[in-house]
Amino acid sequence: MDKSFNASYTDYWAERVKQLSDGTKIADDGIVELFLPLLKIDKNDWLLDMGCSYGRFFPLLSKYSNHVVGIDIEASAIERASEYEYQELAVGALENLPFSDESFDKAFCWATFDCTEQEQALLEANRILKFGGSLLLTGKNIAYPEDDAVAFIAERNAKLKAFPNHFTDIKKLYALSTQFGFEITHGFVFKYRGDFGLAKAVPIDEAVLNSPFYEYLLVLKKTDSHNNLTDLICDTFSLTAKGFAQTEGYTDLIEFFKMHQEKNGI
């Protein structure tokens, strides 16, 4: 188990979903409900809540499916989630799901994909989904706008607290989606940090893929088993932060973040 995950992280996240420290609005149940219909969930579908934490979204997910299963890497989170009527709860990593092949119709991965080794998490999602099944996931893009100071501070602070954080190269994911055994059926971006919580969604097209943005939401449909991958799709640091560090003469991103915090506070 990743040492970055523990009960204190669960408590921290439970507070953050109430109010983010930087004042931006979180993408809450109301935002989820805008996009959840894209999964076309049937009441009899088996739905996997990937990274269910303390059961944050169970009340909403259970309106759509009678068979919601939850998994989270943190045991204390699963203990709290047991207060809800999940069909099953498991402690485990999304990169190594303790479920049989093709055992789910749909999967939901909200504000969790960032914390995973994304290539392996996608391969596992493909494995446990039935053919024609779909996955809804959200994450952070590898390049956000340079004038998004709030996004940069969020990345800096997360890294200095040793929280797990991965940024997706969305262009690569689109290019390699078939290697993961998926077709991307829906895609939206949220240009600045905080836009997601305000539902400022922009549909993905070629121009959007070639411009910086902070967050994204995708729906992927399983069309095949996965193949051998030819490249990675994520990094532990954003290209935006790397560019800032290079400008300041730093090759060590953590040292750059420490310098920036000491100089600027926040």
C-alpha cells in the first residue's frame, strides 16, 4: 500500500470536499449528476465505484444501480463506507483490482485517477469490464495554462505534502486508447482550476487537445481486450510546472517547489 494513503488523508479529503482551501468550488454531486447519464447505467448493471473513499457518492450512484461495489486503497475509508449499502466493499489498489474478468457493466472513477499509475489502472478497468461496458473517469491534464496560478499552487502543495499526483497526457491517451481496449465516446475539458465545480465544460476536439487545460472528464467504452502498450500516458509532474522550474534554473522540481513556497508563501 502506498504510504501516502492513510486515515489522515481520508480525513483531509473529507474536509476538502466540503470546501477547498484555495476557495475554488469542488465538483460535487450536482456536477456528477450532470455527466453520470453518459454512462447509461441500468438498474441491474453492476457498477464499480473505483476509489470510493468513505462512500461519498454512494447515495447518488445507488439511484442509478442496484448493484454498486466499492473499492479503495485505504482501509479506514472502507470502514466508513460500510455505513452504506454497497453490494461489496474491498480494500485494494486500482492497479490490481480483486475482481474477476468481465464482472462489471460500468465503472466510475471520480477524482481518483490522479492518484494511480494510470496505465495499469486503465488496463485493470478494461479487464474487469464486460465487452461494451463503459468507464467514466476524471483527471488532470499534463499541461494547464501558465496563468492558472491556483492550479500551480495546488500542484506545488500536493507534492510538498507527498500526496500522490499524476498528470495525464490526454493527446497520448486519445492516440493509445485502442491499445487499452477502449473507444473514447465522450470527452470534456475544464480549462482552469475551479471550472469543473462550475460546470464550465468544453467538448474535446482537435483544437482543444492542442491547447492547455487543467481537468478533463472522459467516458471510455470497452471494445476489445488491451494490447501491448507502446508509451506512457502520465507523469508525476505537469509540463507547466516543469517549464516554470526550468526558467528558474531548477532541475529538481521538489527543490523548486520548496523555493517557491519559501519565497511566496501561500
